[in-house]
Amino acid sequence: MTRPTLSDVPRPALVLGFAGLVPFVAGAIGAWTLEAEQAGLAIPLQFFYAAAVLSFLGAVHWGLAMADGRPGWGRWIWGVLPALAGWLLTALEFEPVQMGMALTLAFPVTLAADVLLARMGLAPAWYPALRIPLTVVVTLALFASTLRFVYPPGG
């Protein structure tokens, strides 16, 4: 069996998935090109969007579990864990570097779970082909924004 590629991803998922990168990339660009006060607004917006996307990534598995009706707790629990992680990160008001690093790490973790679930036949075979490039861009964008707090321009 050949490994699915982006050409195997349904067109709506592909287009909307890549369109969803815009706030991540815009946040990273804004972090480094905007004045400090404006960047201080752009980065939290990117982080809050990341928390919302984590919720979405969990909801994918909740929906898949509902669709196949298989018994068991594992997929249902995984369906809510990313949302809980995103909520906690925003609700507990971590320092920007801590929040940024936690979000930066959360996306590869969810990717690993998604790849595993796809290999188990519990997610579409094409799903990792979409998630891998999206996760790479998201992770780099979040890390770039986090670095803005570690290495402020001119500082």
C-alpha cells in the first residue's frame, strides 16, 4: 500500500486546512515586523487561535468516534484532551513564553496521536498527509512568535 500524499486529501479539507494557516503565519510575521505594542496584541491572538485549533483537532476524533459507533473510552477521551489543553493554557494565563512553548509542543503531540490513529484505521488514511505539513507550519509559526518574547528586536 502506498503512503497517501496531499493529492489524496479531499479538496475541501486541503483548501480549508491550508487556509487555516493564515492566522498562524500572520501572527509570526506580525510578531517580528510590528511595533512592540502591536506585536503584543498579534501574538496573543495567534495563541488563542492555536487553542481553538487544538479543540478542533480533538473534535475530529470525537466526530469519527460518533460516526463509527465503536465502544470504548480511548477515542472519546482523545476527542476532548486537546480542547482541555487549549482551554487550560488560555485560562491559566501562563507567561507568553510558557504558553507559546506549550502550544508549540501540543501540535506535534496531537500529530503523533493522529498518525497513530490513522495507522490503526481509526482516522482516514489521508489524514496524516494533510496534518504533517500543516503541523510543521503551525509549529514553526508558534515557535517564531514565542521567540519574539525571548529575543525582542533591538533588545
